[in-house]
Amino acid sequence: MKIAEPAYLRLVPNVTANRTGYDLVIATFSSVPFTVDHVQYVPDVGRHLDDPANWSPRLITNRPRFPNEVNIVPDDVFQQPGVLSVASGFFSPTKTHGSVDLLQGWAQQEVSPVTISSQASGEEWFYHRVEWADMNGDGRKDALTARANFNPLDQLGLEASSKSQLVWFEQPSSYPALSPSWNGHLIADCADLFFRSANLNVGGKNKTVIFSAGYFSKRLCVTWTEDQNGDWSDVTKVRTTTIDDELGVYFSVEVADMNSDSRLDLLVTVNSPDNGTVLVYEIPDDVTKGPWERRVISDGFSVPGLFKQGKGSPGFAVPFYPSVANR
């Protein structure tokens, strides 16, 4: 299939067919200023695998600037299937004002996004990923995300500057939930692009913890709350520990059992133009105490060519299993 500048792909359940099937959602973007970016999809892609040359993507929306990760919102968030989330924006000129958007009814027609992210006047942030969790114990799942602002030249024209924030946007209690401008809550300043959450032991209790790979902050961090009920509303009870800050640009992080010992690990990539690395960190019995054992499983990733400024490898590392029985 020919499509201009594909970036992120996602298979999502087809909600219009009376059988099991999947749509292929495609986010495309360009770093050229003032260009229009797209979120598109190929319906029921599994039934047409024998003829991909004739796939014809349908437009969902062209409103988000620089759409990054697109994902399906869990059905229990809004008590309905088929809602998509889009995280957008980057430091490309004219595309620095990103957002977190919801797309509803996209399988029937082109739709206008509902922008649930919010920020102070004059602020510009870009977003790459959204997860869903009840962050304040009110029974409603909220949007957990990371955002960044990057200025290649600061106001004095000297060095690049960046800001990083791990935040959550509170799902409103009033109907309808798919309304814009949710109330935002700052968690920490360690995350900027990619993160993952998991339920792990925190001081003897099973709680949500957040692992973040700092692209600009150059830190791999773990964040949790010491609130007894797991309520993230009180930022004075939030704690962040740096797992590692020795390797440079941390790009992606996944939580998975990497050695079949029935314990979760971190699968992490460090992005570099000359010696990118894939690593595994063993998660300790209590994330608040450590230690974090680090193991390199592959290195030597590089970018070809002479002009490497701003480039790097690898990108994402994603675990998969040879069979369901071995998972």
C-alpha cells in the first residue's frame, strides 16, 4: 500500500462488523512547516491480506498536528467501544502545540477531535502516548500522559532548552464524559515522551507505579504515590526515583517478564546515532528501595550516513512470545 509518510500503526477491533475483525489505523506526519497531517484507517484489514496493493485508507481526521501514538480507549473508560485516543505534536515548526484528543464515531465518517488536554495560556506541549487509570479513586479512569516542550535555541540564542512533565487529566464527573479541556494535574518532571504504568509492590502494598524513559531529561525514572489509597491528587505524596541516568537518551520502556521467571522486568532502549542499546532492568521486590540490576542484551545500533545530528537508533523494543503457552 502506498501512503505518504506513515509513522504510527495500530490494529484496533472493528466495531461495525458482526464478527471478529480489525481495522488498521495509520498516523502520518511531516516535519515540513504548515503541512497537514492525517489519521487514517484501512477497514477490516484482515479480510484483505491477499490484496494489499488495493487497500484504500479512509480519512478519520486531519486536525491533530503531528499525530503520534494512536490507540483504542478501553471500553470501560466511557462504557462504549471504539473510541480512539491520539497524542500529537513535536518541536517541528508550526507543530509544537500538541494535544491529547479523543475520536468517536470515526468508523462511520470523518470526525472532529475532542481535545481533553489543557494547559496554561501561552504554553505549548507535545504528547506521544496516553494510558488510562483511575488516578484519584473516584471510579472513573483518567488520562495519564507525558508531555514536553523543546526549544532548539533558547531565548538568548545559546543552547537548546527543554521542559518535561508527567501529568494526568481528570475525567469529569458530569455528562458527557467526552467533553473538552479536562482538569490537568502535574505528577513529576521526569517524563517527556514514552512511559508505562504497572501495578507493583510499593512499601508492602500493590499500587500503580509509572516508569518513564526521558528523551530530553536523559533519565530512566520510577514514580509512585505514598498515599495509602493510591490517590495521586496530592502531589506532596508523589515520589520519583532515578533508576539510571548514565547512558544518554532513554527512548522507550516496556514492562514484561523478559526471562520467564514470573517477575516483571523493564525492557528499555537508549537512542544514539552511533551506539544505541537495548537493555533489561530487573525490577526489585520493592520499587522504592532497589537495587536495579541492568543488563545489556544488544548494542551497536547506529544511523548510517555522515549527517547524524538529531538522529538515533533504536526506536521501540517490544517483547513478543513464540506461543501462547510460553507467554
